[in-house]
Amino acid sequence: MTDSILVLYGSYRSDRLGIRLANYLVTSLRQRGNDVELIDAKAVGLPMLDRMYKEYPNGSAPSAMEQLAEKIRAADAFVFVTGEYNWGMQPGPEKPDRPLP
């Protein structure tokens, strides 16, 4: 039986280095016979998170969020790779006070 594993990488920085580790993990886990997908936060295209997925009525969440939720529900395991920020995990992006131009 093959395990379905998501490797989630959460850095948005332009000079991010952790993507190398995330790609290495994907390759290594695939070589062990697992079904592995890299979920790169920068590539997913989620909207600014001002509402949790569970707060949307069924079927009304943004499509990128809906697709990601389906992948998460179907996965057997998760590996999180996060960037380092001041010797700890990085914070999420701030919600702007006004819409961005």
C-alpha cells in the first residue's frame, strides 16, 4: 500500500533556501515508493487569509483553498518545511489595513 504524503513548504521569500530541502524530501519519499506532492505556499495562490476554510459555507471557499482542502483530506501524512525567521518559524503574512493596489 502506498502512502499519500504532502510536503508543505511555507516560505514566500524570493531568496528562500528551504525549497531545496522540500524538493529533496519529495524525491526521497518517492524513491521509497510513496505518492508524494509538494504544496508550495508561494505557488498555490491562496487569497489573503481573512477567513478560515471552515468558516465558508459548503462549496463557497475560493477554488485554490477548496483544492488544497481536498488534498489535505485525502493525505495519509504531512511533512512541514518552514523558513527560519529570527531563530524561529516564520509568521504568516499580515492582513493589510486597506486593499492592495
